[in-house]
Amino acid sequence: MDTDVGRLVFVLHAHLPWVRHAGHGEHAQERWLFDAITDTYLPLIDRLFALRADHVPTRLTLAVSPTLLGMLADPRLQARYVRHLERLILFTDEEIRRLRHEPAWQRVAVGYHHTFRAARREFCDRHHGYLVAALRDLARAGVVELATSAASHALLPMHTHEAGGARAQIEIGMEEFHRHFGWAPSGFWLPECGFSPEIDAELASAGVRWVVLEGHGLALAHPSPTLGLRAPIVTPSGVAAFGRARALARLAWSLDDGYPGDGDYRDFDSDVALELPRDRVARLLPESGERVATGIKYHRYAAPGAEREPYDAERAMAKAGAHARNFVERAGAWLGAGRPADRPAALVAAYDAELFGHWWHEGLAWLEHVVRGIAYDRDDVALATPAEVLEESPVLQCAEPASSTWGEGGYFAPWVSGENDWLRTPLYEAARRMHALATRHPHATGTLLRALNQAGRELLLAQASDWPLMMARATSAEYAIARARRHLDDFEAIADAIEHDRIDVDALASIEARDGAFPALDYRTFGPRPEAPPKRNGADRIPRSAP
């Protein structure tokens, strides 16, 4: 262990809410998944394989939410994604011909045409539509450490007072990871980086070894961490907690004072669906005809009032390399300042995975430049995963982290606002009712078993943190309200049918077809805690000091 070499810990959190719809038509919200596959997941996976083939030391951490894993593994969504790519390929082929007299704009269309053709080839021929297997291979090769998250990405501190609420989200999240990958994860991404002391014991009981908090959650821990954000602490229940270095991480996500808003980069808000006549883009629109983004964006960022110019990919990628060098320099300086004497300093840079490639088009190129720059140009910085940092840490200070999130203001305001506070009471009542049903029917079989399991799914999906956040931000707020209400209504209908012993099998099957997340869910998770001793979480192997 070389204490002069700082550890840069990249943690990317990949998540989308459950958006698979029944039937065969394409729905607007499924575009969230398709765009993320094309822009982020598929190119990230392929860049990681390329780094491995080039023997570049690469250690990243990827926390994948159970809802996203379920959608990536769904054959119906895989087929719909391929059809989506084929429409984009045909459209860009037409665009290349339309723009034949405007070479600067045509080059952009050609770039997209090549991107979509490559995505179809990689998705179908190399990965056979199953990206979960590619993630498993990268983990087994030591390129990434995979972690999980709460079942439906619920903000856990908001559910600590619900019977079985936070516990079910954590345990089912851990079980879904094991179902997809075949081993138990050591890391758990706290949705929205949301922590409160009440969830500490639940995390430990489920076998969680490490989590990431927003920086102030660690900085305000009691007692105060002596090493600040340069080392993890261990909670009273034995879970290692890392603090996210927000100031440095901001460089890669802020449009205002970070890299993504640079004038050479692609303008995310530009899209042909909003700029071309409807008849030109009709084939790209979902069944509803709604003008949703296609991912085809011709412009680079322009100053307010300035003429919008065509995107220049070569120029943008050169800028990504320069920004990567700047980031590595800053990270090295941060790691070298106030370095601990008995261990390497560790810097955690945590982001939504979809930032790279989707929101910030050049972000994946930037990330690859960072990885290669550290490997080839630095002898004072190395990439590491949280698990590796823990193995290198001789002693961890024991402290209780502070309640915190990475939302605006640093606490819970975005999820408890005037736009979404109506949701709290029905969620609480549904959790209470689910606990009562699970307690009343400890040995269900047949149709009753199916109904109880589906009631649990509807509760989990209603608890997703995405819905209240979308309401608070007025981003697809109508859809978020409709989704939350639909899951609550379906839960109530199933619960009523169970309590009155009148389960409609056809109606139940219809709900199962639409909301088939967490296929291995066991409704008993929502019931009384088993009498068996809690699972060992490996916390006894984490060195620590006395409180």
C-alpha cells in the first residue's frame, strides 16, 4: 500500500423508473430507456471493454438499480429498442440526403447515422440484446465493481416510519442484484444519496458493506470525522460510509461553472423533434404523437442571442480531452492536500451514470480520457473502488452520519413540497395495509400468493423517488402523478380483493403483465421481521476505532 498514491473512486449510479408498458406499441416514457441505452449504457460498456483490451488499468463502480436491471433483461423491451434504432437509422439516412447541400449540417447527420448503426450492431450481434451479461463479464474481469440500490429507488428516510417500508426496499434490492448476477453486492447506492440514522441498522442487516453519502452527510457526522472527506467512516451498525466530494464532482455536471456547458459541446435542449416539421419526424414519434426528444441534436451550445451553429464532433472531443486533463490535475491536487499519514487519501466522485453520454454528450469521451490519463500520465493518483479502499484502510473512525441527500438544499425539500405532499399519507396507509396482509397470510399459495406478491410490487413502484421529484420540478409532472396514483389504485384494488376473498384472476393477470418488476419478490418481506439472526454484513471485517 503506497500512501503517496491517492485513490480516485468513480461511482456511477444507473437508474430509470419502471417504464415498461403492456401491448406492442411504443410509449413516450420508454424513450427514457432507449435513449439511455444508446447514449450511455451501451457506449459505456463498449468503452470499458476497449480499455480492458488495451490493458489500461480501469476500476470504476457502477450501481445499477433493480428497476433498470429488470428492464434491460426484458425481451419485449429489447425488441422494441431494436425497432427504435431501425427507425432512427432510416430517418438519418433520409436526413443525409436532405442536407446534401449543407455539408456542416450533413456531417452531424452522418455521425448520428453511424452511431445508430453501430448501436444496433453492438446490441444485437455482440451483446445479443442482453446488457446484463456484459456488466457481469466486466465485473468478473475486475474492470468494475457492481452495486445495487433500493428496489424501486425509494428515498429510504421517507419510509422509515412505514411498517416494513425501508427494510423491504433494501432487502428486495439486494435480492434482485443476486438474481441477476449470482452473487451478493457489497455496495448499496442510497437513492438520492438519502441517509438518516434510522436506516443504518436495516442496511447492515441486509448485508450492505458500504454506501455513499453527499459530502455534508459525512462532514456533519458525530463525532466529526478527523479526516474529512478523504477517508470513509464506519456507522454504529458497521456500514462504511463514503462522502461525495461535491465541489470536484460539480466540474463534470454543472452547466454554469463546470465542463458540460462549454460552447463546443452539444446542446442537449436541441432536438429535431422540436425543430423540424411534424411530417418530417412523424415516424420517430410514439403512438401518442407527442413530440418527445429523439436524441438527434444538430446544434452546439450558443450564447444567448447568438446564432446557433452546427455541432462539430471533432472539436468537441478535443475539448473533452482538455477538460479531462484539467480534472485529473485538480483531483491530484485535492488528494495531495492534507493527505493522511497511515493510508491513501480517497476522493469519491459520484454521478448519475446518465450524465455521461446522454445529458453531457461528450461525457463518456471525457471519462475515458480521465481513465487513460491517470494510467499513463500520473504516478500520484490511481483508480479504486470502495471495496478496495476499505481493504487498504487500517482503521476507520466510528461516527453517526447526518441526515442528508444530494437534492437541492441538501436535505429532503424536493421530495416533500407543495406539489407532492399529497402522496405521503396514501403511501403510509398502503405500507401499513401491506404489512397487515403479509402478517395475516404467512403461508399463501396459488392465486392468493400471486395477489399478495403483486400488491407488494405496486407498493414498491408507488414509493419510487422519481414521482415526487418530477412533480416538484414540473418535469413530466402529469405523468408522475398518474403513475403514483395508478400504482396506489392498483394496490388498493388488489388489497380489497384479498380481504374480501374475491380475486379476479384476469384483472390480476393484466396488472402483472404491465407491472412485472421484481419477479422473485416474496410478499413476506413486508411482514414481521423473521426471528432468525440478522445476516452478517462483513462489518466485523472493517477495521475501526472505538467510538
